[in-house]
Amino acid sequence: MTDSQQTVYVVEDDEAVRDSLELLLKSDGKPVSTYENANTFLKDYSEKMAGCIVLDIRMPGMDGMELQKKLNEKHSILPIIFVTGHGDVPMAVDAMKEGAVDFIQKPYREEALLQKIEAALEQDREQRKTLGEKQEILRRVKSLTPREHEIMDRMIAGQANKVIAIELEISQRTVEIHRSRVMHKMGTHSLAHLVRMVLSVKDLIDPR
């Protein structure tokens, strides 16, 4: 499976329901992978998986809520749609609070489920696009030398070249050269854009 291959992962212990969902999704042109229990899916899980999960909230052994918790611990960004029975709405509400994108009650209309799945797949695409952008910014930040990183931090803090030069005891011309290299490596000509980029990954940058 490639990183960009979106797949609908169906985790459902009822074989008839599982087969029905597989047929429905395939007939709609969506790649699908089915699992009879949460443990089997968890063993297969990889952060490279793209798509969404259609997850039965009640299953023998590890239930849907427990699987969601374990995926959250792994920092999974796969959107989850819970399939619930009539009496499971309070559980579904709790699941939504824990990050599930939606839930649908049995019996459900196939068209309604397909709409929810399409919305979840779109969310997954957007999340992965944002993640990809952040990873690229991080790659650029890591390409900076320690001195360039120090200059960048001071640029973002709003310090003028003259102030940076005085505090670091280097010439203003040297600051200008480092500043130019920072902007080049970060792929921007705008200080405001540089600030936005670095702030977007601030929680991911290793403290220096």
C-alpha cells in the first residue's frame, strides 16, 4: 500500500454485515479492507495508512471504544465513523468527544453511510496535506546550521540586524548573510511568512 492510497477499513465482528459493507464500498469504487476484530486491525495498523475506519462500537473482546483509545495513543489521524445500535448513542457521543468524526445507527441507509465515509475521506486528505506541509517545513528548519537557527529565532522575535549583531558580537554584514541564507533555505522572501511557517511547527521543533 502506498502512503496516498486511501482505503476504508471496516472493523466489524458480524460476518454478514462485514461482507455487506465490503460489497457496498467496492461497488462504490472505494478500496476496502475488512477485519473481524479490533486486535487484528491493531496488528495491521501503520501510521502510513490513509483513509478512514468504519468501526462497530460493540464487539467481543476489544470493543470499538478501546480500539479508538489505543489508536489515539499511537497518534493515529485516521478518521473514525462508529456504527452503533439503538442503545449505544451515549457511547457514540463519548466517542465523538474522543475524536471520532461521526457515527451512524443501525439500521442505516447505505447512501447515508457512503456520504459520511466520503466526508471522512475528505477530512483525511486535508489532514495529510497539512501534515505533509509541516513535515516539509521541519525538513527546511533542520537544514539550517546552528548559527542560522539562532539568527532565525531572533528574526522571528522581531530583532533588527543591528541588535542581532551587537548581541551575538558579529558584524551586521555577517547577520545579513545569515539572514539571506535562512530565507533561502526556508523558501520564502517574507518575514511574516517565515513567522507563520515556524509557528505552525513550533511544537514539533526540538528545543535547542
